[in-house]
Amino acid sequence: RLFNINVRPIPQVHGQSMGFKKGSRSSASMSNASVNVVSTVGTGFHSKKSFTCNAAVRFREGVMALMRTHNQAAAAPIASELALALLAAEEDDADIEGALLGMAAAQSARLQQHVLLGPLCMFASLRLSACGGREVAELATAAWKLGRPDPSFLRSVAEYCKCPPVGAFRSMRDVAMLALVLFQSFKGGMPLVDHASALRGLTEVSMMHLEQGSVRDIVEFTHALTHSLEARSLVGDVPLWRESFIELMLPMAFNFISNRLHLASAFDVAMVAGSAAAVWQLLDSLRESTLNPCLVDCASAARFRRADFNIRDLALLAMAFAKTD
């Protein structure tokens, strides 16, 4: 068992409590009978704590303990205590830093702790507005890695992406992580999630981080976006590819990637070709100016760096070129 709960009862005499004078030390100690929680985890986390201790402090200590753990068996009891700390925080309406929620989610995914991730997503879903883009990305990514996440949590994530707090996203990596989750959700047919509006909001944010982003991050974001262009907004039923800003952003992304394609891996090159092929089917206006030059660059990369390409990369390239024939 996770906890040994020892409660010292107040002695009874003929159905009545023993008589102590009001205000005496014995009376105070007996009236405030303590309920001690003794952890049997053996990890140094909460060797002896009271249920009345601060839930946020308990959660922080638990996350630190989880980060020091390297196997699932040792992580299980810590994850259970963290789940209890979240319940206590919910009851007390206590604030837990968004960074801690993100760290807990990342560690849950690393150590395969499903017992913690569910309560974590439920607790965070109503508090996402207080989190940064990285924390939301870590929560959403962990939820998807450990299985199909709860639709209500994904709806909260989509609402966050649709209109994120000012300055919430500080890197292209965070944007790419969330775009990938939304793409997987869209392809998985997650109901009542406004994927189009969420990706539109992420696209607007991405334009502020495009120049500072790495090739891999921009390739992953572009791949997720272009393969979700047929998503329709819940309000207005307008497909994403018909949004005017999409035609503005995609040339910028493809040009950036083409200029740095020599830094991309073979798999990244194949992903870029697949992205161009996905747009080719929907936006004729970008074929000559943007997509065709990008595909030529991808073919050149495969020609001059053919030793870097494995059979999977070559198959993806062949499929992309076949779609544009």
C-alpha cells in the first residue's frame, strides 16, 4: 500500500470523552488528533507528511523525485502520490506552476505513468491560460504518446492554440510540437475539436519565430499544417486551405526550407517533398512560384546526397513526386 494511515483515537469513558480542562495541553493535543501519512515508497519523497501540508509543495517535491527516477517500477508509487497531490490541490483550489505541470507530463511520458497523466490533463485543462506554450505542448504530446487523449482535454488545447496568451510561445519547437498533435488528432477523427482554428492560430504565431527556428522544427510544422489543410472550422465550416493567410505563410516556409535544405536530414527532405505534394493538390496558385522549385531542390538533394537516403526516404520521395505528376 502507498500509505499507512495511523489515527490516534480520543479515549472514551462511558461513551464520553475523558475530561481535560479546557485549554490544557492534553486537551489541545487530543482535540487536534493528527492523521500522519507515512510513505513506503523508499525514494525519499514524503517520508512523513500530514494531509494538511501544502499541495503545491508536495507536487513540486514529487516532480523532482520523478525526474531522479530511471525505471517504471520505482516511478509508479511516486506517480500515485503526485496524483493524490493534484486531487488535494483541486480541493484546495491551490495554484501549481505551469512549468511543473509540463515537467510532470514529460516525465509521465518518459516513464509510461498513465496513472498520473489522466489527472494531470484534467487538472491542467481548466488552467491552460496560465501556462506557456512549452508546457501546453509537453502536456499534449505526453497525452498523445500514452494513448488517445480525452477529447475534452484536446478541445481545451485547441482553444488555447486558437488564441494563445501574448508571448506564450517562445520558440518554433513549441509550435511544431502542438501542430503535430493537432494533425494526429485531425487524422484520428477526434470529434468536436476545432483543428482548423487551432492551426490557424499556430500559423500566425509561427510567422514570428520562422527566422529563428531550426530546419527540423519548420519542416515538422509545415508537414503537420499542409496535411491538415482540409480541416474545417466548427464555426463557418470553412476549410483551412481557403484561409488567405495560408497562401501568405506557406511560401515563406518553403523558401526558408529550400535555402537551408543542405542542413536537413534525408528524412526531412522527404517530408518537405510530401508537404509540397499535399499543397499541390489544393493551391494551384503556388505551384509555379513555390512548390515546383522546392520539389526540384528535393530531387537535387536526393541526387547529390543519395548515400544519405534509405529505402523509406526514397519511397516517400517517389510518392510525393507521383502526386504532382
